[in-house]
Amino acid sequence: MPTLPKMCLNGEIVAYEDCKIHAFSGAVKYGAGVFEGIRGYWNDKAEELYIFRLPEHLERLRFGMRVLRYDEIFSVEHMADCLLRMVRANSVRGNVHIRMIAYIDSDDELVGCGPIGLVCGAVPRTPSPKLETGVHIAISSYQRIADNALPPRVKCTANYVNNRAAELEGKRNGYDGVLILTNQGKVSEASGACFFMVKDGVLYTPDVTSDILESITRATVIELAAKDLGLKVVERSIDRSEVYGASEAFFCGTGWEVLPMISLDRLASRRPRSFLARPSRKLDHDRAHQSLFGQCRRRFARDHGCAGGSQ
Ligand SMILES: Cc1ncc(COP(=O)(O)O)c(C=O)c1O
């Protein structure tokens, strides 16, 4: 689906067609940008858009700006204001995926650190049918980028050349996606989501030193699984062959939501959906929106003195 017609570029609401940066900016030449994908869930009853964990997303963006040594680190308040004005300018009344990018705007040499540009826009999103059917996945022949090369916990645009190469390979070979291994041969993550598996009633996920993005959805799943479902959750390094023996597995992320994996390298999971129905219901259900998303919105409003709703 196309991006909604109004975007926010450096604090100004502009038409999609006019949202441009220079072809010789550091963002284009060197991939010097950090970004976030953020979900807005429209609630019909409340007639409000609940933006999922906005403060966490904006703090992660600030972390990325610091690591890339940007001259200017935008405040959470400023970025939230740009995002909310963009949402309002589009009169959003449906689920959206919001993209925000903070990038090197100057035509400078490699080490240019500013000025910094900030852009955001939104794309309407309907639920993927794969949330129901699940996905067939292959181990990628590409290794995950390592922390001491391009840190995956920084959501830098350049990192995604790795994810893109892996995903393209998987799709070319007839799979829905890929699971990428670290340079130590341990399970890392998918091209755009974190990985979980169930074995003997325990939920396992690669720990944060497995070259993953420290996913906000992953943290939510861990919290819900432990608190609401009473499951034991273990974060540790995971071998490829352990996944073959898992009873269930799934991916999670802002864009992918909670997505069942039904086979890895054409080896089917024994019980593809029984466990998964529970956390996904928690994440998708209207009541969960009211409580979880509502809580986030209220916390955001309290912390930052502004509304998390759209209208
Ligand atoms: C590589 C990668 N891993 C994991 C995730 C999930 O992170 P989050 O839940 O914060 O969206 C994403 C993005 O959505 C991603 O791009």
C-alpha cells in the first residue's frame, strides 16, 4: 500500500512528492541513517489511534543517533510531536505502520556528523494472511552482521543490506523468509523480526548478545509470556539443530507482529499453533489493545505531557 499523502520533513508537514533529500547526503552515500518502524492500531470504539510503545521506539532511535555520533540528538518530545502532527495531517482512521528516519543530511566526507534530518510517514497496514497460515523458513547462507562490525542493536539503515540479501536469497529459493545465524553459527534473528521457540513447555529466545535488534515486541512477548501466561522464558544462545527439535516456533516484531513458523529447512514443527494462539491473542485482541496499548499511550502522555492519540 502506498505511503499516506502527508509526511513530516524536518518539522514541516509536506506532500509525499515534496519529501526529498539530496542525492549526495551522507544518508544516501554512506547509509548513515537510523530508523524506527512503529505501529499505530486504530481503535473503533475509542476512535483513537493507539501507538504501540512510542517512547521505547523513540529512545531506541536516540540511542542509534548517539552511536552514530550525530551532532544533534532529537528529544523524544520533538520526534513525538512530528509523528503525531503527521498522523493528524493524514486524518488516520485505520491501522498504520509509521516509519521515522534520522539521517545525515549533509554532502560531507565519510565522518560528517550533521546537520541531521528527520522524516516520518505512515503506510496503511492490514493484517497479513501469514499470521494465520504461518511461514516456511530456511537458514540463510548469509551470516548475521556482528556487533563489532555493524552493531545490529543499532537500527541503522546500512545494516539492512545484510537483512535484504538474506531475505532475497530465501524468497528466491521458494521460502517465506530466513533465519540468520551469527558468525559463531548460533541462531540470531529473521530479516525483520526476533525468534522464539518452545521446547518442553519452556519458551526460548536468542539472548541480546546474539547479534539481534533489541526488539520492543520481543520484550513485550517475554513480559506477557512470563506474567500473563506463567511460562518460563529463557534467553540464551540457540543452536540450529535445537530449532529442528522445537515443538513450536514464531517470530515477532513491529511489522511482522507474532508470526508462526511452520517449518525450518522443510522440517515441520510438530505443533505449529497451539502455544502461539495465546500470545498472539494477547497482542491482537481488542481488549489487549485497550489494556496494553492503552497503558503505553497513557504512560507516554504522562511521561511526555502530550496525547498518544491521533484526532
Ligand atoms: C532485524 C530486526 N529484528 C527485530 C525486529 C523487531 O523489533 P521491534 O519489535 O522493536 O520492531 C525488527 C524490526 O521490526 C528488525 O528489523
